[in-house]
Amino acid sequence: PGFNEPKGILFTPEARRNAIAGIATYETLTGVEAYPVRVLTWPVVDGQRVISVVRVGMSRINLYRSATRFLLTMALLFPFALALAGGGGWFFAHRALGPVDRMIAGAREIGANRLHERLPLSGARDELDRLAETINNMLGRLDAAFSEMRQFTADASHELQTPLTILRGEMEVALRSRREPKEYKEVLESALEEVERLSQLVEGLLLLARSDAGVLKMDHAPVELAFLIEEVRRKMAPLAEAKSVNLGLGRIEPAEVQGDYSHLRRLLLNLVDNGIKYNRPGGSVRLSLGVTPEWAVLEVEDTGPGVAEEEKEKIFQRFYRSPEARSGGFGGSGLGLSMVRSIVDAHHGKIELESSPGKGSTFRVHLPAQAVSKD
Ligand code: ADP
């Protein structure tokens, strides 16, 4: 009631209710045509009364067609887009990673005998250049370490060869003709000296090799340093006397460290041996022992030739001997102080050298103090 229902598209109950109430309705009707129709039902009101209803419909055919076309286009283009993106990605990734491949190939080429070679830098100062630079720096360090090792092997072989050549020469000469027992005795004595030198050298090489490999056998027992000093002094007294060097004691404070007695003994023997060996007749070597809250300080002071400033670091290197030491016929192999340093390091200590050339040297070894008993 209220208005005559027009022909055509039927009112939905809701549109009808709204129209009677004077409210417009937007709706989408299906089943009217092949495509849904969007329909506006607009009541025309005069005062309080609905006098007419205007209905406008519009087929959604275009909208649906556009959507279908869009989907179809997408379906057709998608594989292309995918292929393009994949191909482009591959191309750019390949281009970006090409230098990495070249770097890998370059690094593979560099073997132990070509450590002086370097990876090329592109000059772009990008991450890859920084990576190449880092690898190059590492190669530099490896190269230095390898050269040092090669030098060490060469020096060690040379040092081992010298006493062997002497031994062989002496024995060959001794065997060439019949000799007096006295002569044989002399040859044997000299041979024994060389054998002693060889075994000292091998012992030193072994100690250094073990300490390099981190497998140096170390006791961790309390060591009374005053006792050690006394033992070394007693052992070295005959040598000092033979060289007319006064071997004496300075101030000795009781000090105990945690460590390896035989290594510490070797350390002190080496320092005292050098002090006597490089001294002048009538000179002196003095041993002293002090303590600070942190350290036990062992001192070996001599009146020898001293060590020049530029040699202070070098003399701790393996096989390094000053030209004077080489030509002076003192014996020795240049391993003593490097062993001393290895032993000091193994005890977490430090070693200092104070020296004024012409006057003498003081080697000062600091070892972490264990317990200090003052009595
Ligand atoms: P070596 O004594 O067998 O030559 P070291 O490693 O003990 O080897 O010493 C290395 C070098 O340091 C010696 O050749 C010598 O030139 C120098 N040196 C060591 N101790 C002293 C010292 N007390 N006074 C002067 N020079 C020293």
C-alpha cells in the first residue's frame, strides 16, 4: 500500500520497507541480468507523503569485464614479470658476486710458497676491497711468520752442521795414521766438547719448539729463588774462576715463585754464563734477588761490554749474536736469551735489560711473586 509497484525489477522487501519510510536504498541485485545490477530506490516525498519512487539501475557489466580483463592480463604478464625479475636478479647477483669468485680463485692460487702474492683491489673502497685488504694483511703476517720459520730452520741446520763438521774432521784426521794414546785422548776430549755443544743446542731447539707449540712441560711447584741462586752460583764458580771473573751475591731477599725449577735454573744459568762469557778478566758478575708486592725480581749484573741500544731487542731473537760475539770465539749459538725469554713468558713474567755500553749490563727478570716469607 502507498504506491503501485512498477514493473521490471522487483522490489526487495528491504527497499520496499525503506521506500515506504521515505529512505533511499542502494543495493546490488543479482539474477536480474547476466551480471549484477546496482539499483538505487529513491522515494520522492511531498511533505509527509511518499508520492512516487524513482528507481535507477546500472548494470555492473563494465566493472566485471574490467576486472576479468585485469585478471587475464595479470595472468598473462605474471610469468613474464617473474622471469624478468628472476633473470634480472640472477644477472645483478652474478655481477655483484663476480669479484668474490675472482677473490676465491685468487686466494686458492696462493700457496705456502707464494705467500708474498696479494689479492688485487678494485679501488672502489667498498666492502669487497676491505675484505681483500684484510686477507692481504693476513697473508702479510703469514708470510712474515713463514720466513721467520724458514730462517730458524736454516739457522738451526747451520748451527748443527758446524760442530758435526768439526767432529768429523777431527776423527778423520785421528784415524789417518797410528797415534799415541795421549793423542787419542785429546781427540776424544775435543769430540766430547763438540757433542756437549750439540746436545746443548738440541736441548735449546727442543725447548723453543715445545714452547712455540704450546707444549712446554712445566712444573707448577713452589720454587725458593734464593736456593736456586745459590745452586747456580756454586755450579758457575769454576767457570768464573777460569775466566778471572768474580761471581758474587748482592742483596738477597727471600722470595718464592710458582714454577718449574729446572727451567728457572736453565734461565739463570744462561744469564750468568753470558755475564761471565762476555766479561773482561778481573770483572764481576753479581746476582741479587728482591721482592715487590707483585714480583720476585732476579738480577744478573755484569761488568761486560754492555749492549748497544739498537741491539737490546735483537739479542733476544733466535740465533742472533752481535758481531763481536761472533768473532770473539766465545762459543754459544745465539739461542740462550731466546730460551730465557721463552721461560720467562711461560712463567708469566717479564725481562728487562739495562745497559750502558762499555760499563756493563743488568738483566732483570720479574716473576709473579707467590708468597713472600719474611723471616
Ligand atoms: P750466545 O751467548 O750463545 O751468543 P745469547 O742468546 O745468550 O747467545 O746472546 C745473544 C747475544 O747477546 C750474544 O751473542 C751477545 O752478543 C749478546 N749478549 C748476551 N748477554 C750479554 C752480556 N751479558 N753482555 C753483553 N752482551 C751480551
